Amino acid sequence: MKYPEHMIALINALRCLPGVGNKTAERYAFQMLEWEPHDLAVLAQTVGTLHEKTKFCSECGCLMDDEECEYCVSDKRDRSTICVVSNIREVFAIEQMGEYRGVYHVLGGLLSPMDGITPEVLRVESLLDRFQNTQVKEVVIALDSTLEGDATALYLNKELAELPVKVTRLAFGIPMGSSLDYIDGGTLAYALSGRTTMGG
Amino acid sequence: MKYPEHMIALINALRCLPGVGNKTAERYAFQMLEWEPHDLAVLAQTVGTLHEKTKFCSECGCLMDDEECEYCVSDKRDRSTICVVSNIREVFAIEQMGEYRGVYHVLGGLLSPMDGITPEVLRVESLLDRFQNTQVKEVVIALDSTLEGDATALYLNKELAELPVKVTRLAFGIPMGSSLDYIDGGTLAYALSGRTTMGG
């Protein structure tokens, strides 16, 4: 007993999605059998033309809707603050918050020499280039709090040390709405050492 | 702040997948941005040609790899036993088990008048037609143990009552490897009333 060839091809293609294993891919594929032809065509078309339809800003690496990057060109953004993120999606997460008015720089990943992700692979060179043309006052490092995120943050801090720029990193601490019972010791230690005075 | 148009189109298309909401669709879409063009092309092509490349057996409704249904045509299958399932995927689940040697009949859903799924929509007529040509001894109803599954099973039992055929349904009881603590009362009651004598 095995699936028809075309189903196997579809299942294998779906398995490339993040967090999708054999079971989920099978579920998706069998569900698709029941889709309207139009819906299948729309998905096929949007997937197939994804690369040609998406454009990235050559300066900051963000997704562009038109020919211009809405962050780099807008006169409402403060170009003296650069927020460094690892991937494009994080730009949208930060924008959704609505509190940040600076510009971005997408690294395109986190340092992980074991996986071949060295500083040369990341957009570090183009970050340093930005200091040539613009007066940058602050670089906000908004990277994951993981081994790779920490390594990348330390590396960037070292690279930027020579430049007259303030380098900051997002605060560590207890996530909003969470119970202390579920917080690991490392986070708790950070939260304690970074405790703030409460207003009277 | 919003995603470029093409990303929105892709995210909306991905949201049609079962169990995929906005967040997951976004995750898939952004991951796809990093895929190789070849992988995107393969997914687009397999999705786009899904309907034309998949063929269903006109008799049992199963997926066919070639021009013939491997179940209906094979002389290793017992055509006097028909297992009724709601969708194609369940055929593969039962085949994987490797214990069933009869043939199948895919209903294409479960009765749910509220959603417009009436007996006419399901492949009930074609199930009854099969009794014309073949000597069917047993119909094994392998449907979900849900409200819709029970309704469909009762309906089929009623439809088949006039025919000289044994109608059976999969046994209810405690799933293998599960703890009694987590079993609901209904299942437990079924398991008790259906208890079997242990061999000495």
C-alpha cells in the first residue's frame, strides 16, 4: 500500500514547511484533494511567483511593496536609530507593536558556524556600510535570546565597538502575563539583576 | 504596517489548509521566501496539477495510481466484504494496519444536514449499486465515533436492512496504551458492556 506518485510528490513538497512532518503534510495533501480547482490554482500561482513578486530593500533588507522601502525612504522614520533583526518577519512583529520609529537592518539569520552561517553570510558588511552615509546614533540589537542570538549580538557589539554609536539590546526579563512558576532560573536571574524601582 | 500584497495573497491561500490560522500561514509564507526557486516551483506545480493528476475509482471512490483501482481489480481482495469509510485517507490508515483483505467504499463525508451534507451528497447510491453486481456478505462500517459518524452509521444500517448482508461496525472501547484515568465515561461504559472473556 502506498500513495499515488503525485500525492507523494505533493506530500514531500509540503514537508518542507516549518514544523510540518509526514502526518501533517499528508493531512494537508488529502484536504487539498477536496479544494475547489480555483483555490488550488491560486495557491499554486502565489507560491510559484513568490520570488519574482517580492522585492527586498537593498539597504535594510526589508520587504518592499513598491519600488521604495517604506522604512528607509519615509521622512517619519528616525534614520539615526537602526534596529538589527535576524529575519524579515521580526520587522513586522516590531511594527505591529507600533512603538518603534527608527529604521531596520535585516541580518538574514544568526551566527551558527556549524551550519555554515558565518559573519560573511549575514548582512553585517552592509550594516557597517550604512555608517558611511548616515549619522547613526544607536543600534538596537533585537535578536533571539538563544545561543546563536547571543553569539551574534556579541559579535555585532565587537564590530561596532570602534564606531561612535551606542549599542543596545532588548531587555531580558519575565514575559508579560506569565507566572513565575514557569520561568526558568536564567530568566529569573536576569529579571532580578535588572529590577527597576517602582514609581511611588 | 502591512504585508506586501503578494504575501497577503499567499497567506490567505495557505490559511485554507486544515488547522492553519493566520499565524501559521504567516510562518509558512515567510519561510517560503527563503526556499530555493526549485522547491517553490515543485510545490506550485504539484498543487496546480493535483486535480488533473489524481484519479478516483468510479466504483469504490479510492485514489488510483494507474487506470485501475488496486483494490477493486486485485484478485487478492475479498470482494464480498466492503469497508465503508468517510474519506480516502482512512483507506490508507486501514491498509497500513495490514489486517483487512476486503474492498472499500468511500462515502466522501459524513451526514451533516446543517452543513448541507445529506445522503444525496454522499456516495450512498453507488454503495447500494454495488450489491447488484457482486455477492456482498458483509459491510464493515468504519466511521468516526462522533455525532455525524453515528448518524451516518445508523442511516446506512437502515438502508442496508432490507438486503441479505451482515452490517458490522468497528468496536468501541479503550484505545491501546491509554490510561483509564483519561477515558471518558461513555467510552468506559461501552468498554464494560462489550467486555470479552480472557483466555485461560
